[in-house]
Amino acid sequence: MTSQPISLTTRDATEADVPVLCQLLNDIIAIGGTTAFEVALTEADFLQSYLTGSDVISCVVAVPKDVPKDVTSDVPSELLSELPSELLSDVPSAPTPSAPVGFQSITVNPRLPEHWGDLATFCQQGLQGTGVGTVLFQHTRMTAINHQLIALNATIRADNSGGLAYYTRQGFVDYAVARGVPLKDGTPVDRLSKRLMLPV
């Protein structure tokens, strides 16, 4: 797993992102151990849960900044050989669109106090520690403030050390524990809830 930072930008998720984001989440679910989800989501489930549902406040994605692509790579080699080298040196690069490598959502949770948001964060496998979560939260925090939320909650499995460390780095503090919540196979796993109070 790489830990080298990568250059990222963020934007609001769109319905066009659903296939990639749903697969990203289902890959995490399949590996297990880091999310409370244990059953794969359909794209319809994902759309309702993270984009279009009435409880959704926001969903933001992180994407690698566009990497220049040599536009001559699509030109047949026999044609390139006939072009003067000085002409080729002036051919501009075109950006290559990048797929999302992580997403973060804020939803309304009726079990939380009024004006709190429930936060969920997912990163493509193999990219933990590259700055995906940090970039996402910079965007999400401002969105939460703009929506006049007063706090964010994140509930994490106690055995997800990476997730717990991530939220702590973003300034979240522990405030509640749900003891021994059973997995599908009956294994009890605590759920730790962390909160971040926002400026009002």
C-alpha cells in the first residue's frame, strides 16, 4: 500500500460517478474489517444513500488532478513519422479525466441531535495514507459550516484502527461507545462515535 501523497482535487459527486463509487465501496465491503457494511450495495442503493436520498446533505469526491496526455499517442505511427519533429514539439497536451479515488458524505441521522451531520468516508483500496481523506474533509468541513451544522459525527468500528486515527487527525474526539454490536456472523465489535464541533 502506497503512502506517498498524491495531487488531488475535490468536487461534488454526480450521478455519473455512481458506478465507480459503488464499486469502490463494494470492494471495501468485500475485504471487510473497516466498515459497518457487510452486504454489497446496488447502484440504486448507493444513489439513494449518498446522492439523491432525502437524508443526504452532501457527497464529495476526490479525484487525481488531470495528468497531461500526449495527444499524439492516438495518431498512427506511420503518420507521425511523416511529420517534422519541430511540429510535433508544438503539439499541446490534453488533460486525461480521472476517476474518483474516494468520497465523503454527510447525511441526517435521526439518532443524532438536531443540526448534527453524520459523516462517512471511503478511500480506494491501496490509497490509504496518500491524503485522500484529508482533502475530502477540507471540502466537507466547509460544506457542513455552510449548511449551518453545529457538529459532525463519525461512528467507526473499534477494530478499524486506520479509520479511528484518521478522524482523530481531523480533530474528532471520542464521546460515545456502542458495546458489542454483532456482525453478521455474531462476532461482537464495539462501535466508537467521534464528534467534531463546528464554529457557529
